[in-house]
Amino acid sequence: MRALGPASAVTAALLFGSFVALGKLAVSPPLAVSLGMNLVAGLSFLPFLIRRPLSRGSLPGLLAIGLFGGALAPTLVLVALASTAPALAAFLTTTEAAFTILIAYRLGERASRRAYAAMAGLAVGAALVSLPLGGGAVLASSLGALAMVLASLCWAVDNNLSRRLTATQDIPALVAAKCLVASAVLAPAAIASGGFVAADLPLLLFLGLAVHGAAILFFYRGLREIGAMRTGAIFTLSSVFGAVVGHLLFPQPLQAIQVAAGAGMVALALVLAIESSREPRVVPGRPSGGGKNLTKLP
């Protein structure tokens, strides 16, 4: 059913929002936490990969999503959380929608003028939300905000590449392969950084299976059903859940302009979701009458 696409995207957003808050609870180095999450998720979904291996043609795309979405993006989030309030970090994840839509546009997807205006507004809001929190943490806060935006860019690349893979590959198997590739990329640097802290093991197990792996699974189902633009826009709602949970776990005063800008970004994300849902879905890899390797579906 078509409704499963938006529902899957919302579920993925809720799960990912909790990662932005819960990731700050870890005391292990960011590289070790990112490795642990990917390893748990990859091994949990491995039976699906064994039963339905991916095609050889998917290897280049798989390596790319493993690097950008599996290894780099979660690590950058964990680095950002070391100097950034979870509520602020959650609001900054809304920039992922803007990057996703921009890349999707280049790949053939289209949106309305209102959607493009909302995307521009998200960029302005991100700049306002990332204003330093003041005191001696000005530089650290700014660098943390930059790390979050870079993580969003990495996920946007991942989103658009994964959209093509989900059209032809088994989704649970793809989740396993992506997380295992990310684990292989992260392992040398994670070991060099000092490895895990034993106290983090329960958290890593929870993050890996119930948050990281499950979020990717539901996100990919959304990609298959409604495309990268719509899924990316709806997924921005993760900022709401992440900001609320983050503020409850780690209360930290925010400037009024940051709260206002964050609320505005959520509103713009909803505009993106609504406007994107009105656009026809574009699926890569199928011939169209216009000569391009893209097809619009109702």
C-alpha cells in the first residue's frame, strides 16, 4: 500500500531522533560507538544477506553508502554531540532534507516552487539555529554545528544512492551489507582511538539494533515507496523527537532566536513533506518517453 511509504518514513524519523539524543550518553570515543552500532546492526541483519545476496552491479553504490551513510555520518553526529546540545543538534538535522532535495533534483526528481522556497528557508534557519550558545564554548559549538551539517550532507548523498539500490535489492539484505561495509571502514580507526568502554555495551546493543538498523530499514522502505524527495522531507520530523528527548535528558538554555528558528525549520519541513507528496514519484533505472532514464509514477 502506498500509505506504507510515509508511515515508514515517520517511523524512521522517530527512531533516528532518539539516536541524536541517546548518542550523547556514550562515553566511548565516537569512532568506537559508530563501529559498535554498525557491527550490531550488520550482524543482526546478516541472515537476510546470506539468504538473498546483493547483485554484483550494486557493489559501487554499496561501498558509497557504507562510507557516507554508514561510517562518516553517524561518526560526525557523535563528534558534534561532544560540544553541541542534543536539542540544537536535532534541529540541525533538518538540513538533510535540503541537501537530499538538491541532489535528488540533479538526479531528475522535481518539486514545486513552494518546496524550493522551504528548502531555502531551511538553510537560513540552520544558520540561525547554529548560533553559538555563548561563553567559552563559542568555537566548540560552531564546530559541532558544522559537524552536524556535514553529517546531513553525507546522509543526503546516501539517501539518493540508496534510492536506486532499494529499487532492485532486498532491503534487509541491503541494511546488513551497508552496516558491515561501514564496520570494515571504521574498524582500524576505532581500534586506534581506544576501543569500547565496557559500560557502553548495553547502549551500543540498543542503538545498533533498535535505532540504527531499524531506522535504516524503515527509511529504505520509504525510499522504495515514495522516493528520496518525499522521504527526506518527512524524515526531517526526526528533529522534533530528537530535540524534545535531548532537552529532557540534557537540559541546556537556548537563545530565543534559536528556538524560533528551530520551530520555523520544523514548519518548513512539514511544507516540504506536503509539497513533495503532491509531486509524481520519479524512479531511476526505467526508460521514459522523454529519453531520460527516469520514469514518473502516479
